[in-house]
Amino acid sequence: MEPVPVAAEPGTRIRQAAPATTKAAILVRQQAPLVVADVEIPPLDVGQVLVRLASSGICGKQVDEITGKRGADRFLPHLLGHEGAGTVVEAGPGVRKVRPGDRVVLHWMKGAGIDSATPTFRWDGRPLNAGWVTTFSEYTVASENRITPLGPGVALEAACLLGCAVTTGLGIVFNEAGLKPGESIAIFGVGGVGLNAVQGARLVHGHPIVAVEVHLHKLELARAFGATHTLSAREDGIEPRLRELSGGRGFDVTVDTTGDPRVFELAHRLTSQAGRTVMAGVIPHERPVTIDPYPLHFGRRLTGSHGGATNPDRDIPRYVALAAQGALTLEEQITHRFRLEQINEAFNAVRAGAGGKCVITMGDGTHHS
């Protein structure tokens, strides 16, 4: 539903009327296609913000939710998506961080502001669950602390990547691994998060920067984003080759984004004696892993990634500034674009190993500047 602009005094922002419904993609049951339908938007509660979305990225987390990687989903049916960008339509009671007309990034990591109650949409006469942020819809209601104002310099289409893929990938390198200039790094899996870990390593002059991936087209993209070496995960004898690239001592940092237990075990084995292993991919809940814990007593560190330890209000403006300087690549990460009505096709592309980021663009495509 397209809102009708409300007249404003000269020199002030045009405020749009809040719509009553929105088109949204709904997870009705696991292991099934999403249902795209009109849903009722609830009135804003304290700390909630109504946003007209321009774009949303697709993250591996949503694939996990659909497939049930972490087990049964007790919140069905519900909305999905946690990285998006758009324009504020209405700010609820108590909101001070944004106002109508602001361009914003939506993210799942908590930032400053009110941690509101989660909204309850309605679909087909029944309640429809949603978290503090959802982005697979033309309009959404998000908590104030899941929104960060977006300054000029980045188009809304690409800005959605700042909600997760960019901030997590860069944060893994900057915040969780603490990669230093000249340190070596191996990144296993170069999808959205891994690709940004590659360019994060390039930004701090890591060397070598090794990308390991099953899909060859993703390796080509990783090299364009700063990988100094690329290896196909399908090759025989990959472990000796990686150890050779690390100078025989192991890498200062290894990052596993795949969530495959065997890949994680390999990444940990290839970490140097005093190096850091960052576990970014989520391993299925029923799959055990086996590692040698002995090196942990002598300086090796193992950590799970939580969104790259991102502080959205601190980090997103910094990354926008880097993009404006040409140091950080955003738009070129987007290799596939889909409309909301095509969201199941988008998920099929992600599962098939599409290189770069698949982005859902909302409406008629005019709301992306």
C-alpha cells in the first residue's frame, strides 16, 4: 500500500501518512517456500519506528531459519530478515534517534536507543510474530536500537549490506580477530560475510590473505576484493598447500564462515601457536566437532563471532566514510537483484552458491537513492 504524502510548511520535511498494511514474506513452516502476502501493520509502541524499506539483503541466518538448522521454530508463523535500509515514516513514543524522512540502516545488533517490545503484525486474521527488526517487507516496524541514521554518500540499495554482511565481516577482522598489518589470515567461505572479511584484511594490510571456497566464481570475486591467494575447497591436498602458504607455522588468524564441522576443524588446525580462530558460521546443533584443546593452554585463542562485535552507532558511520573515500567497496558486492515477489527465487540462488550478495529491492525501484 502506497502512503499519501501529508502537506508540510515550506522548508520542512514531507511526512508520509503511515500505511495500514504492507506486503511481506512470511515463514509459515520450515522447509517450505515463504508466503508473500499483505499483512496489517500494528500501531507504534514506545521505542518503535515505522520504516519504508528500499532494500534488504539475504543472510545465511535466514537460510538456517527456513531449513531448521538450529532446530524447531516455536514462533511460526513469523517475518524474517535482519539487514535492510530505508526511510523513516513515523517514530513512536520516546524515540529520539531518528525522525520522519531520515535515511536509515536496519541491523540485528543492538545500538543506542530504546530496546522496544517486539511488534505483532496480523495476517489472515491471526497474530504474526516478528523480532526487533525484520526486513523482508515493503514497510517494517523496528526497535529504535536496531536502527542507525545513514548519512549521505551511500545509496539505499547498497546500504542494506551495512546491516549485517559488511559490519560482521569487517568486525571479525577489526574487533574479534584484531588482525594487524603483515599478519596472515585464511578465510574459509567467501559469501557475504567472508567477502567482507577479505576486504577488511586488505584494509589493514594483512598478508597473505587466503580465501578458500567451494565455488570458483566466489574465489574470483574474493581476489577482486583483496585476496592475495585463492584455493578451491574441492582440491586434493588442500591442507598441506595452506600450511605452505602460512610459512609452515600456521596462520595468525583463521576465519570459518561455513558452519561445516570439518571446515572448522581444519581452520583450527591451521591456526598458529599464538593465533586466533574465529568461528563465524553456525554449526548444526546435532553435529559435534573435534579439536585438540592443548594449544589453547599456550596462547592460541578460539572465539565465536557475534556480529563481528559491532557497535552500529560507532562502526556504520565509519564504514560509510570509508565507502565515500573509495576505500570500502559496497555496490559491487551486489550481484543479484530480486523483487519481493521473487524472494523464493532469491533463496534458491543463495542455496545454489550465488557469488556476491543477493538483494531484495522493494516497490517500483524508485526508492533507492
